Amino acid sequence: MATASAGASAPYHEDATMRHLVRVAGWTVVLIASAVGVLLMFDAPVQQLRVALNLVAAGVGGVALWLAHRGRWQAAAHVLVWGVWLSASLVAARSGGVHGPNLLNYPVLIVLSGWLLGARATIGLVGITALLFGTFIWADVMDLFTPAPSPNRVAGAVYLTGILVLTAAATLLSRRNYMSRVQEAQQAAAELAASEASLRKLLRAVEQSPESIVITDLHEGIEYVNDAFVRRTGYERAEVVGGASATYSSNGLAPAQREGVRSTLARGETWAGEQINYRKDGQALIESVVVAPIRQPDGRVSHFVELKQDITERKRAAEEIHRLAHFDSLTGLPNRVTLVERLTALQARPGRVSSAQHALLLLDLDRFTTFNDARGSEMGDRLLCAVALRLTEILPPQGLLVRVAGDEFAVVLQALGIDVAQAGAQALAFADRLQAALRRPLALDAETEEAQIGASVGITLYPQSGRDGAHEALRRAGTALHRAKQAGGGRAAFFEQGMGEAAEQRFRVERELRHAVGAGELRVYLQSQVDVQGQLTGAEALVRWQHPRDGLVAPGMFIPVAEESDLIVLLGDWVLAQACGLLAQPAFSAQRLRLSVNLSARQFRQARFVPQLRALLAASGADPRLLTLEVTEGLVIDDFDDAVAKMHELAALGVDMSLDDFGTGYSSLAYLKRLPIQELKIDRSFVHEAPTNADDGVLVEGILAVARHFGLRVVAEGVESRAQADFLRRHAPDIIYQGYLFGRPEPADEWLARWVPAAPGRGA
């Protein structure tokens, strides 16, 4: 039996036999030693040392019982064995050594030591007892012991009785412990046999499972795979075991998905989901996977198990069912079901108007029935496929092209903006592109067979209210399509008559403006900028459109249309080129007159903007120090870092930057101090009522104070009265005026002829 020091299998406080033995031995020692000590007191003469030694032995038993009561069973056992051994040895030395009456203590103590202290302590006890007996024998031979006193028979009887009781108790407790251990061993053997049977059953179930099972260690190293995994993946078991799960089992997981699995398992939770992994031959496997921690009885996670079900065929079947339900079998386009689903998804919430306008276009091929009858259904099918391919080529990224039925197609255009007129114009423009695309010859086979066909288009915007649904939109678009066909075919018609007219006008303006850029119909107008003495300091370049039919078109008619398309970039590039040409003229450079040009957000955000301007300045010979570019607060805030970077590039060229319409946007000093600008431009809305409206006056004063603090020059636009000019001069003696009071915008050549020659000595 092992001791605690030698690695006992059960500590003293867990072994009932040991506890009982400590208690019995302790009480036996206390009672026997106390009784013998008391009986020895009646001897004549009284042997005081023997009495004291017996009482000491009784005390040793008492200390052992006290330690046992405190739960210190190991200390109690050591005190009991070694304390009694020492007391017995002293009594034996006093009572004649090997001839003494108490030698029976030693075999009993050795038995107790074997039970209580284990093998190492018992061997030590046997050794020291043998040494003691050898000493006693030597002393007896040398006649060193004094004759033993006559024994006290009653005390001897008590002593022998106690020894017998202790021996019997130890024997009975040992037998009970032995029988208990035999029963435990038999029960454990039965449970082990049952457990082995269950394990064999479980192993057979795991091995024969139709689903793949993989067991890994905590570092994702594979320790076991079943036969299903081997069959399904094509890997040999010896090839996989010892390898990484990421290489063989979960080799299709993306890094982000793998980290998600690891995070879930690190929390002790089970992960479940779908994975696309790969066989040894590279073929994809779609699997439903559950990864769970394997816990030991103490709750510690020691392994992970992967349960993998092959759902590849199920997925393919589901995809085929979905395809048949949502796609046209002839053209491969989405069908009416998909169209209704998309329109439903774009539907506004009940009681609310959608924040973005979408458009639904229904398209019907003109004279398709005639073509089908004349050429046959096979050629008719080829024509439908060719139409589908042609329309797909011009479909915008978020658009949806659908074959509704027969020769009828539908297009959904998403997110056309919140402005209804703008959305209508975009829908009409796409309808025009659609019809133009179909007018080009359509290839019907690999030979030379071609066909041309027209199409009628019905258009409606969607949704028009919180209750506007997909079927209502289809009904409106169908009505518009019917109207287009009644008009002779090859046309596009809006369901909303007024909407169609507005969209048509906007579309016409955009088309004619695009032509105007290259046809020389644009003009540069200049509006003067003067100081408080009326001296000319520069001008702002403005664009005007000289239409060949309508004359001079107001900026409000074409600038908003340009801003909604890429035309604003073309216009901006044209104005910049004209401005650089003006700055290169001696009239501007000699007078050191500045020229301001307003930039649109779309133009400024072009990646090529700065290199293009650098090239313009170099090609024209214009002095960049005379050029001021105006940008709005909203343009800067939308992408602050990019705007600041471009401004620094422009500043390196010598170009000044002006913050236009200051005060109408964010007006944050936090970003203003970071902008490399040289000028603020006060919006006309503040200037108009600054002399008479206290609020506007305070705002203007604040803007001027900010400009002084940052060392910026200030241009006030919209100055139309002397009162406005005087108010501004009182608060900023170095302010620059721009407005009708000092001159309306006029053609550049007229402005140069009127202002530049007389500029050095001429006032406003």
C-alpha cells in the first residue's frame, strides 16, 4: 500500500478504513495507557517513570485523536505510530529490554504503520525496531539491564486485553476494507465490460456512419477519420491522420470564416454551418458541418469533432428547382416570378413614400408575330435569345432584365434618385438606348443570318406611394406599352402623361447640351470683382449656352441637368480650358487680374483632375498664381482627406483655393483650419439682408472675423445695393465685391474690351 508521501491513491480523509483505524487505535492507546498508568500507581513501591511513560503514551493517543478531529489524518497517523513506538521503547528499556512485558507493542505498531503510513514508513519502522531489539539483546548479553521489577498482573492483563482488542479491530477493519475493494473491483470490472461493449458499439456506429466524422486535437491536428470521410474525399486514412484539418477536412474555408469557427470553439460553443471543401481530386463538396468540443469528465476540452454531411446533390437539386421557378428556360433570363419579387423588395413601407425612385420598363417586340409566322418558331426562338443577349449588354449593374412572356421583356432600373423628373429622364434615356440597340442587326446563327426588329416600351416610376405594389406597377407599365404600340410602334410612352413630357424635355436638354460642348455653342461670361475703392481685382468665369434655336439658355435650365450626368465634368473641363486661355492673354497677366472658376464636386473628384489642370496651365502659358478655384463646403466634407490632398497639390502649383457659399453648409472651424485655402466667399443669401436683418448681419460679421483670424481674403457675392456695399466696407475694409452693383456677367470679349484697358485708373 502506498503512503501519501509515496503517491497514495486515496488521501486519508477519503479512505473510511483509515479513518476508523486511526480513531480505534487512538482511543485504544488512550484507554490502555491511562488504565495501565493508573494501575501502576498501586504498586509498592510506585514506579513513577513507568507511570509517567504510560501517561505520555495516553497523551500521544489523545493528540492523535485531536489531530484526527481537525481533519489532519496524516499527521494523526504519524503521531500515533511514532509517538507510541517511542513511549513503548522507553518503557521496554526501563523494563528489562527483551525480557520486558510490552514487546507485543511492536508487531501491532508495524501492522498499523503498514495500513496508516505505507510501505516506506513501515520499512523504516521495521529497521529501527530491529536496531532497537539488537541493542536490547546486546545490553542483555552485557548484563547492562537492571532486573525487571515484579509485574503488576492486573496492569498486564489490561495491557494484553488492549493489544488483543487493537489487533482484532485492525484485522476486522482490514478484512472489511479488503472485501469492499473486492466488491468495487468486481463492480468496476462489470462496468468496464459494459463500457467496452458500448464503446465497441459506438465505434462500429462511427465507422459505419454514412456521414464523415473527423476528430482533431486542440491544435486542429487530425487524430481520427471514419470510412465515410475516406470514401468521400479520396484521401487515405494514413495520409490524413497527423495532418492539419485546414489541409484535408476544412480546406475550403475562407480565413474570415475559419476565424469565426475558432472563436466559437474557443468559447466552448458548437459551430454549425455550410462549407465548400474539396476532394483530393479538386472536386468541390458542399457540406453541412457541425464542429463541437469534446469534454473530459472534469469539463476540460481535449478534442474537437467534425460531423460532416454531404449536401452537394441536395444543393444542386434546390438550385435547379429555383432556376426552373425563377428563370426562363429559353433565354436564361429571370422570369415574371423574379420580377415580382424584385419589385416587392423595392416597395416602399406602408404609409411612407420611397426615398429613391425606380423605373419599370415593359418592352414588346414590334411585328414579332409576323416574323415568327414567316420564319418559323425555331428562328423566332433564336431572335428572342439574340434580343436577350443584346439587352443584357446595355443593362446597368443594378438593373434587372426579365422575359415576362412570349416576346415581352421587362427592365427594372434601380435608384434613379429622389427627384421624380430626373428619374423619368433617366428612364426615358435608357429606353432610347434600348431601342437603338435593337435597331442594330441581330445575329441569329453562326452563318450570316441576321434580323432587325423594333420595340415599343411602356414606362412607369415605382413606387408611387406606400401602398404601390408590384402588380399595380405592371398594370401601369402595360397601359403605357399599349399606348406606345397604338402610336405606331417603335416608341416609348410614360404611364404618367405629365411625367413623360417633363422627362422628354430633360432628356432633350441633356442630348442637345452634349452636342453643344463639341459644337462650339458654349460661351464664357465674366463677372467683375472689385475692391472697396472700386478698383478691378479680377472676375469670375461663368458658362452660358448659346442655343442655335432657342438663343441664350438660362443656366438654371441646363446646369442642373449637367450636374445629374457626366456632362458637368465636360462643362467644367471646357470652362477651365477657356479660363487658362484668358489668363494667358497679356491683358490679364499685365494687370495681375485674378480669374475665379467654380468647380463641381464630380469634376474635382476625378482622379485625373490635378494632372489635367497642370497640363492645361503648361499648354496655355497661364500664370497659375492668378487662378482661383472655388469649391463648396459639401464637396470638401464628403471626402475630406482626398480634398485636402488635392488642395495641397494645387497650392504647390500656385493655384489659390476659395471656399464658395461659406456659411450655408457645415462652417466648422475644426476643418477650416486644416484646409489650404486662401479665400472665403460669402453667399449672396447673407449679403442680401445683412444691412437690415440683424441675424444675417451678425452671421456676416462672424464670417469676416473668421477670415481675419485665418488671414483669408473675402469675396462677397450678390452685392446689388450701395447699402450692402457700405455695410461690408465698414466691417471689412479690404473686402472684394461681386454683384450687379458693379457689373452683370457679360461675354468675355466684351468684358475685356470694357474693363481691362481702363482698369488702372477706373472705378466702379
